[in-house]
Amino acid sequence: MPNSTLQDFLLARPVVNGAFEISAARSYLHDEGDYDRQYGIENFPPEELTVEAGHLMDICRRHGLPVAAPVLEIGCGTGRISIGLALQPGMGHLLISDPSPAFCGIVQKKLAGLPVKASKVDFGILQAEDVGLLPQGSVSLILLRSVLHHIADVDGFLRGCAAVLPPGGLLVCEEPYYEGYMMMGFLGQFIEDALAGTGYASTTEDKNRIQNFVATMQFYSRRDVDKSQAEDKHLFRPDELMVTGREMNLELTHYPNWRMTMSPEGNVGARSGYFQRYFAEYIRYCMDWPEDFSRKAADATRKYFRFFDPLELGGNTTPACFGTFVFTKR
């Protein structure tokens, strides 16, 4: 059954194109319709998305989430997680939200005709910073994937989540780690020389791509500049998030280089060579480099990543690039 407190709150909000208007709409900085293409996620069958969401819910259950608990997804994007959650057995009231009405519309279209198993699915126009507008204790799980680093006031956001969650409630997110991105920027300085060592002469366009990548990683890593107008604002250190979380009665457990939509066996198996693969995928998809050039750059820099081979013995994974953060409301 839908959570009555959450449901009553939503019914008091205006509805715009099938989504409850919780806060002001804000479009994505890029074309929402091109998002799936850029990140290579155009064709994911619903069955695969359901399995991915199942792994995510397994993590939440291990941290105490009850069956059929009300769930809020913040920053749904094109629905990579949303679809699987809606098709998940035992899912309660699911509120799928994004500040972009276009993203909400894309997910609505993708869900149309699918065998939804959640007790109720609603859509909301919601800026993450406004999560505190929801009634206190109204959702048991708040989910974000690649969203927290876009939020200017992380402390304020965590404070809002702590108010919305009941004791034992969870905030689960997947976010970038400081050390991995800083290291990617450092290694990026050697891409041009590494390519030259293979006999490839970088064009002016290639050099501009490399310089932009290095500058981007440095910008992400800096803490002395105003990032309020930037799309990506933060890289995270677990020790700092632990301190901040405790101030708001949120206890943090983190899983470095661990995808929340992948099985434990898959995550453990992916530890070997993780940093090298992450680097290659980042320049290809996040920096949107042409496939041929990104492959050349990844192959040419492979020798530098051998440094990490002995550090990964015994199941270790380093440096941490991206991982799952689970905050539990005390």
C-alpha cells in the first residue's frame, strides 16, 4: 500500500505532464534525449534492469530495509535504475523524481506497458536540494546514482535527507572518490607522450581533448574555486562524509569500486584491473572521446597501470574511483 503521509503530500501538489511538482523544474545542461547515446545505454532489456535493481535492493535489505517500504529516487535521469525498481517484486510506493520534466517524461514512456510490480509508482519534479520539503519520516529509502556530486550544498542535502528518513532509514548513493579522479588527471598528462611512443602523432584536436580532460580532473579535485555554476562539483572522501554524516545522525558504510547494481560476485571479480578499465571508459563515455582515439589512448597508457597490479593482490582494489555509500539514519 502507498505510504499515506507521502501520498497525502503528493496529492496536495500540482501535476505537470504526469509528474507532481514538488519544486521548480530545472532542465539538464545537455540534451536529455541524447543522454542514453552518450553513455552507451540505449538498449537495456527490462529483464536486465530488473536484475540490476535486485542487486541494489539486496544491499538495502542487508542494511535493514523492510519489504514494501516507501522509496524515493532522486535524479532518475533516463531510468536506468527506475525501470528495474518499478519491476521489482516486493517494492512499495516508489516516487521517481528528477528536476528535469524531460527526464521524467522519458522514464514514463519507458515504463508504459511494462509489468510494474511496485504497489504504486509516482513521478515528481524535484530538485535534490529540496528533499526536505517531503514530510518527516515519509520514505524509508532515498536512492541516488551519480547525483550527489552535482549538489552544491552537500551538507544541506544530507540534513534534509536525515529529516525525511525515519530511524533505520537509508540513503544509498553511488558517487566518485577523490583519489581515483585525482589520479586519472595525473596520468592524463602522459597520454600524448604515451601515444607518441606507439608512433601515433596527436593532432591538434587530440591535444585539446587531452588538455581538457586533465583540466577537468584538476577542476573536480580543487576545493578553492567556486563550482556553483558547474555541472559536476564534488569528489568525495569517505572520512569526510563519515564526519559530516554523524553530525546529522547518519552512519556511513562505504564500498569502494563497488557498483550497487552488480552482484557481489561480479564486483569482486571486477577488482583486478578496475582502475585501468574505469579510466578507459571515462575518456570514452564521460569525456565523449571518439571510440578510435579513446582506444588508442587506453592502449598506449596501459603500461602505467601495471604499477597497480601487485597492489591488487589479495582482493584489494585501489585507487578508489567510484563506489557505493550507504548512510543509515540513527
